[in-house]
Amino acid sequence: MKTALTVLAALTVTASSLMSTASANGIAAEQSFTMPADSGVTALKLVEVRPGTSWAQKGGVLISQGEGESYLVTLADYGNFVLELDFKPSDEVNAGVYLRCVDINNIKANTCYEANIWDKSKKEQFRTGGIVDRQAVTNVQDTINQWNHYKLTLNGDIIEVELNGKVTSTLKDSQLSQGFIGFQHKGQGRMEIKNIQLTNIN
């Protein structure tokens, strides 16, 4: 059975309801995103881990901009799932989608699987479409200043990244079996994300 989770509702500030959980993890809780009543879950909550970048939601679009490094993370863990989203990065931004993360205070490519969003990565083989430090990208595409679609499938020890309808990297790895999801903004620039949909694979 698959449960589809679609993040559509407006941004709500729920610091008081999240503070006890966030404080236990040593993070600042400021924002969460509510979900439709028919989504099968009460909420998919996101918090900012490392302040320095401003996050907002306008018309159903998540927008991050500014300097520094910050993450919005889910408070729930996920194992096998399909995550889809549309993203639009500016020229300067270094971003990524972190999957099956295990340490909320140490979100890195070696503690998560990172589907990169960075056309100008210094590690060119791991640019947008690649899995950073784990699987090089194929079917290279330019994504700057335009809307793109990611379909990220994690099923057992197979991690597949599909960018704009083309598979760009496939990794077989059993290091991480489940964990939270994080959306990164690092450095300068602007990042936009919309149409986030997560479907659990049982």
C-alpha cells in the first residue's frame, strides 16, 4: 500500500508546538508546513536547523534566500519512498535534497544521501542530478533559473535520481536504511521549491 503525502497548504508558524521536540535535538524550531486533511497524515513538519538563510512560502512555493547555511527538515523518518518536487535554483545557490539522514546536528553527504542541486559544483561529477560523493551524474542537464522536476526513489538498497524525466544516477548502497529528509540552502542566491510529494513504499 502506498500513502501519498502532498505538501500544499500555507506556511504556518508553530514554534510553541515544536519547541520541546526541537530543543531536545538542539535545533531552532520556527516553521512547519501543514498538510491537506485527506493526505493520510496530520502534518509534515519542517524546521530550520542552521539559521542564516530566510525561508518563506508564497503561493505554495518554498523560497529560501540570503547567505549562510540552513536546512528545513522533516521531523519524521522515512525508509522506502518516492519523493517528487519541482525546484528552481538561481545562479549562485548551492542546494540539495538530503535523504535518510541520521544526525540532525550533522547533515552531510556522508550521513545522508544527497541529491545535489548545484550546477556549478566544484566536484563536477556530482553536480545536479548526482548523489554527492557516492554516484556521479549521467545525462547532464542545466537547471539554473528554470523549473525542474526531481523524482527520487529509495527502495531497499537502491537509490535512484531522476531529473526532468531522465535517470541521472543510480546507487546501490546499504549504509542508510531510514532517516529524515532535509532541504538545503548554502551560500548565496535564491532557491524555490514547490509540488513536494512523498509516497511511502511498503
